[in-house]
Amino acid sequence: MGVKQIQSISSHEFQSRQQACRQRARDMGLDGLMVIGGPFYDRPGDLAYLSGHYPPFPSVNFQGDYRGLGFGVFVLPVTGRTVLVSDTDAYRKEKIFVDEVRPTRNIPATVRATLADLKLSTSQLGIVGSQVAPWALIKEIVGESCAEIKIGDDILRTLRRRKSSNEIALLKQAAEVAEIGMEKAIAAVAPGKTEAEVCAEGIMAGIAVGADFIRYLRVLSGPYAGWPHRWPPATDRVLREGETVCLDYIGAVEGYQFDILRAAVVGNGSSEIRRMLQSALDATMAAIKACGPDAPVRNVIKAADEVIEEAGFLEHRAKFTGHGIGLDTVEAPLLMEDSDEMLMVGDVICLEPGILIRDVGGARYEYEVVITEDGCEMLVSPTCTL
């Protein structure tokens, strides 16, 4: 049941990423970047993409000398040495690619000192990760600085969107782990089982075959299967004969995320329930068929909607059709109705149209695909369908 291990991203690829960012920063008239990432389980992507570091501690309130725990800041000048400011000395030396690491309890104070050491205190700097870092962290970093600060999030957003061959290989490995975990979870769906019991089976299986962590396995049963989300992800609700269950499985392998969704019937469902599930699956397959280089996002959504409309479920269509995935679970592009974006070679996206009948039931099938020169391909062949 094991998953083949794949080599991690090479030092050469990290160096290429850093060089590309340096050039983009230079083109914007910046002297350097401060790249901020959160805890390993919550949007570490920008930081991990450039440095290989995943902050291992949860984010906490600022208190005394403990300021910025759960975050890391990578200082990347357009020329010169790079410095990672880490909230702990418990970083993986063999997995990070920086010139120097400065562990600290006080992230903002150490970042300010680092900027001074690198002669960047009065420079023009870009912040990457402005939507990830708490205001308190950014305020304490820049509040006492004479540097001119600009938002530089787009520098990495565009770079990270087009996945390298190594990244695609890692995302495929993550998808394989997800399929194994999902298969175990669906096998546990039966009358009398609880959502929590189903969840436990899937999480245990995913960890056993190589997941770094499972962020959650949502098990939404009965009326909750018609909800897009719910807290907590799994409860002690007992599954009942004939109702639907939606399972949403998210985690990571070697930092690269997986996100898949499946629907199942508890026991023997009615013909109408089966028709709903088939329509949801057909909608996802239609969306996949519409994908390819330069395909408008709107066309992908339209392809799924046409299937759902023909089946008579359009008023119950899920409002969110999909998203990119990589070092974060949700990345560009977002597949939204008002999007003017086009898909591009190297995009890896999760497609999850579906049918959600609030407080009654629902069905969604989410598969991951990579956009290629010739069209698209699924990262793995799914083991769990209807």
C-alpha cells in the first residue's frame, strides 16, 4: 500500500526561483524582498517556495519577547546573501536553501536588525505574503523602519502558478496518497458508522503512506452533505441508510498539497440519489474536458453548468468550481464565474463542481489535473468513483 518516494526539489531549482524573484524585484525598482510565510499547515507557500522552510509552530498572540511565533521571514536582497529569520531553531537544515538562518523569539526585531546588516534599512523593499502575515507582525517590522515598503505579492503569485516538472511529480505523489486515504474512508461508509469513524479511517491511511499531515477530512453526511463546508469537519452523527455523504480530503506530501472530494451513498440509495451523483460526476468530467492551454476559466465553468442544468439541478449547483493547488491548498487561478483568466501550461487545478441541496443532501467529485501543451491530464487515476 506504499507510495513511491520522489526526490525533493533540488538546490538548483531553489536557486533559480530566488534568481527569478531577484530579477522581478529589480524590475520593480526594489532593492529586496521580505517574504513571509505562516505555519506549515496554513499558507506557508511563499516562504517555502523560496527557502524550503515550513514554520513548525502554530501562530500565537504577541506577548513579551515572543513576537511572531508561527511565522518565518525570508530576506532576499536583489544582490548579496539571503537570510531566513525563523521563529525557532527547530528547522530542517537539510531541507532549507538559504545563506544564513537567524532563529529568534522576536521575529520583527530580528528582521529589522537583518535589514540593517544587509544595508536595506533605507531601501525600497517589497513584502510578499502581505495577506498571510498578521497586521501586528508587519506593523512591527516596518513601523520603525526608514525603508519604503511596497506590496510585492504578485512577484511570487505568477512564478508559483506555473509548476515545474519536479513540482508536478510531487503533486502526483500527493494525489496518490490522497486516493489511498479516500479509498479507505469510503470503504468505511456504512449504516451505523459515525462521521468521526469514517474520518479516522481516512486520516490513518493517509499518514501511513506518507502524508506530512492531514489538514482535515470533512465527512458531511445526510442534510450536511448539501453544505459546502461545516465545522467541525466530522462529528458523532450516525450515518443512515440511503443518504449521501460528501468527503473532502486535504493534506500534504513533501509540502505539496492534495485536495480531493468524493460523494458516496450509505447503503443502497434511491434511483434519484444515484442520478444526482452521476450528474455531479459527469459535470466534473465535462469541466476536465474543457481544460487546456489558453482555455477561458469561464468556459470550464460553463461546461460543468451545462451538465448540471440538463440534469435539472442548476439551482443547486455548487458556487465554487475549482482552484489552483501547490504549496498552498488554494492558489491561482480561482475558477469563479466572473473570472477573465485563461488556463496556462503548468497550472495544476482542482475541479469540484457539484450539486448541493441545502439541508437535504449533495454530491461533489473533485479531481486534480495539470494543464499540458496538448490539453490536460489527471494527476492520478481515481480509485473511488461511483
